[in-house]
Amino acid sequence: MPRSDYSSLSGKRFKINSSAKETSINTKEKEDHTSNCLNPRKSKLRSGVPLAEQMRPRELDDIVGQKEAFGQGSMLRSVLEQRKIPNMILWGPPGCGKTSIANVIDQICKESNVLRFVKLSATMAGINDIKEVVKVAKNEAQYKRQTVLFMDEIHRFNKLQQDSFLAHVENGTIILIGATTENPSFSLNNALLSRCKVIVMSKLKVDDVLQILERTIVKNKIATLVSKINNVKEDFEARDIPIIEYSSLKWLAEICDGDARIALGALELTLTAAEAQFKVENSYQPHIITLSDLQNGIKRTHILYDRNGEEHYNIISAIHKSIRASDDNAALYWTTRALHSGEDPLYIARRLVRIACEDIGLGDQNAIVEAVACLQGCQHVGMPECDILLVQNAVSLARAPKSREVYDAMKRCQEYLRNAKGTLPSVPLHLRNATTKFLKDIGYGKGYNLLHKNESGINYMPEGMENVNFFK
């Protein structure tokens, strides 16, 4: 419904049709929301505090998503309900709830007389900060209080800094909770991992993000959610309360790629801008937030991607495996997605050159020529024009006949060399170049000829390896 179509509603009082979409909130919140609609001027966001921060859960029941790790009946939830905090590393993408889990644990500590919560971020803290926390923790231990240290972005600490936790985690001086977006296997010390349980947290599903957005709207009394704008009828006081259509909110949940922080940030920006515009217009017509308003609040799809992190390697692996399986459609998707996410086109091009040799090989010897031409084309043209070069080459490689004969033979040869005992055999004299008279006199190049191996009468493998064939 275009904004111009709302003018006919101006100057009237409106109500929400009872058939409007019900949100997944409790009865008390619904009553509060209805009360707020009758008193719209109560609807105010806390200035200076981001909406995402305001909506952090305080209890285990408030956690949305992550049912495998923190849902009813899970081992970790059972432990936390007993007010016992284990050493753990929370690993997951941005906006999935790692810091929110820490906030719940903070509340658990506040309700306990024997737990104390300290929060640090590896982006700002250093060894001295850790030493200070440990110093205070040792003092608190004398009064039977244990310190829980939450270290956000723990992967930003180098190995030496991570080592500073080991002894204190080992003897129980501190309980360590780390949060990371990077694969702990690569970014954290093995010694530290052995002392902590790694909790894998996945992206939030669309329904999870939608539930968070609905709860935010109702709890903070910042808007009225309706299933259809057509459900807005006379006798509803709509001077100050924005109206958001459910389908628009669902679009926002879908577009944020499982990141609740991005969704809440876009909603807050949209509401703030709409509120400012409403004050300027000073109109009595209903304050409608349209889909285009939300689209302006979040300009593009926020795809999880880190050119130096886990997802970088995951997507490149998907490109390679799709081409290997001759799935041209999947190869097109993953290559396009990598480019859309900001991947370096030259990196993709270099990987395609590798694939042309490893998986196509002798099946189509023009594949390597095309892949190198694609790499050179990307170097000359650059983004965004080189996108079609990469996608076309990826599809071409996927459709090409495959032969891993050379690659497999190379792997067998490498394995042979790794397992070889003693010194490696020397190059036979007849295969050596006689670059001087002295070398010729001692036998370099003696007996060598240009004939085919079946006719030359000489052996080209080292002595003792005459019958070794890596192609079989």
C-alpha cells in the first residue's frame, strides 16, 4: 500500500481488526501492548542504549533459538539451572546470541552469593587486565566466591596471551567463558580447548529472528503489529504509535541472514527515522512504517563472510566440490555468492586454476588454458566486470569431463617419498647432463638417446625403482 494511499485515513480514530496476526508473546505482554496503544506517548526507546542491548535475555527461558545447546532437557541448561558454570567456549556466527548467553550467566551470578561475573573483550584487554582479574579472583576465593570471566572475541588473543588463562582455569581460580566467531581448532590453543567445552552455536533461523523482533515491538511498546494494513479500522488512536505490517517484519527477519543484532539495528534505525519524520509532519494520520522504510534501514543482504575466517574456506570448498561433482548449478551459486560476499576475485581465479589441473586434468586439457585465461582476465578487468569471467569458468569446469589420474598419481608418489627409508636414490648417470669434459669422462650422459622408452633400452627411474609405477 503506497504511502499516498494512507492520506484517506487522516483525521480518524482507528482500531486493529481482531483477525490481525498474533505474535508469539505471553498474555501480559499482549495486555501491556494494548494498554500502550491507548496511551501512545508511553512508547519511547531508551535513548543512548541500542535496541539490541535492551533486548538481551536475562533468564534461560528468554533465550531464542540454540535449542540443541540451551533448550529444555539439554545438558548445559540443566547445569546452568543448578547455578553451576562450566568452562566453555561459545563458537558461532555474529548475532547468534553468544553475548546474550553471557548476559544470562551474569544474572545467574548476581543471584548467587558464591559467584562473581567479570566481562572483558580481547579487542581492548591485555595481559595486565587478566592479571588484575586473577588477583581479585584469588582474593574473592578466600571468601568462597568464584570468579566467572567472560572473554569476548577470545580468538583475537595470540597464543601467548591465551596461555595466561591455563593455570588459573586448571586450579579453578577463574571459570572461563570465551566467545569467538572463528573456528576454535585453528584460533585457540589445544591446551586451552582441552580445559573448556566448546559449544557450537548456529545461525538463528528466520522464525527465531522474527520472534525476537515481535517480542521487541511488544515489550518496548514501540509499534503496533498488524497482519494487514487493511485491518486498521476506525476508533484506533494512532497518533504516536507506528503501524508495521507483519509481512514487512518477516522480510526483515529473512534478509538479516540469521543475525539478530542486524535485524534489531535496522528496526531501531527505521523507527527513529520515522519518529523524526512524524514530528516534522505533525499529522494525525496513522504512522505507517512500510516495507520500503525497512529496506532503507538495511540496504543489502548481510551475508556472513570473513575473507580470513571460517566461512571463507567453507565457501571455497563448496565451489571446488561442486565442480568436482559436475554440478554446474551449484558451482554457479557458490561462485556468485562468494563474489557477492566480497571475496577477492583473484583468489577464486587461482582456485579455479588449481581445480582445472586437479579434477579436470587430462580429461580436457583445454581446461587449464581457460582457467589461466580467466585469471589473467580478472587481473586486467577487475571487479565488478570480472564476475562473469569467474562464473563462466566455474560452470565450464563443472561441465568438463573429469580425470584425476595425474593428481592421484602425484599423491601416491608423495606418499612413497614420505615413507622412503634411508637416503633417496641418486639420479642415474645416463640421465645427467655432461656440461663439461670431466663430467662426460666420468659417465654423465653415457648411453642416453632420444628414443621412446620402449625402444631406448635405458631406464628412466632410479636404481631399485624400475618396477614402481605410480599410475597403477
